[in-house]
Amino acid sequence: MYKKQMTLQRIVCYALLIASAIVFVYSLGLATDLYDSLFPYADATKKKFVEGADIYYNIQPFNKQLTGAGIALILSAVSLFIFNTHKRRKYYVGNYVTVVLNAVINVAVTVWALVNVMAYKAQYLLIDFEKLAELADRYDTKYIESTRWFDFSVPVFVILIAVTVLSLANLVFKTLLMRSERKLIEEGDTEV
């Protein structure tokens, strides 16, 4: 049973690192379509202004924070490896703290990011897409009406939360195995 648990433990730690990296990569792509289609029309001082295109500028502080949060998630996942959570047979206080702290950070970032991404998606949908299409055709720029980058946030953060839940389940499983092993050792000592 311990070999299966140790394998699961290793897989979960690497999965948390990968899920954190996915969030980071997602943050790098979030404003890509906005730049491609809205940047030329986002400045209200220009004649080529499109109503709602200023979301390109409005989302920049959040996008920067999301990128920082992605880096923080990666560092949090790396802490599991620093404390040898991925290969330790017996967990110590540091292992429990890193797993729980990692879970808290992952949930907090997920809630914060999804609330903000959905708010920006609602703002994006207020763009005057007719005028944007007209100007994009006239000036030969990209016209992107898709909300795909906003929509990608759901599977990205569902993966992060699913792996986080798996890491907490692994922690419980590990604790139960450690207790049963300790009990077997104590029973063996009393027989002598």
C-alpha cells in the first residue's frame, strides 16, 4: 500500500507544479487577443476610437497581478519539493504546512482570478463590435470577437482546484497510513 501512496504522492506534487505553470502560461496569453484587435482603437484621443476598446488598458493591472500570482503558485508548488513532500515516507510538520498552505493559496488565487476574469469578460462584451469590424476591415487589422481567452480561465482553474483537492486527499491518505503503521509497530513492541 505504501508504494502506491508514494507513487501518488510524487504524481500529485508534479501535477501541482504543472497546474501552476498552466496558470502562469494562461496569464501570458490573456491579453493577447485584446492587443491584436483592440490596441489600435483603444485610445479615446484618436479618431479611430471604438467604444469599450479601452478594456485593453483596463485589464493590464489585473493581467500583471495574475502573472505574479502564477509565479507565486509555481513557487508554492516548488516548496513541496524543497520539503521533500514528493518523496518522504513520513510527513513532518513542514510537509503538512506546505501542503495546506499550497491549498489555501491555490483556492484564494482561483476565486480571485475567476471573479476578475468574468468581470472583464462582461466588460469585453460591451465593445461596439460593429464599429470594430468596420475599422478592422478598413485598416486591415485583426478582428477578434471571441471570448476564448476569458473562457479558458474556467478549465485552467478547474485543473488547479482538482489537483489541489487530490493533494489534500493524498495528505489524508498519507496520515492514515502513517497512523496504521505506527499502530502496527506499537502492537509489535507489546508482544516482545
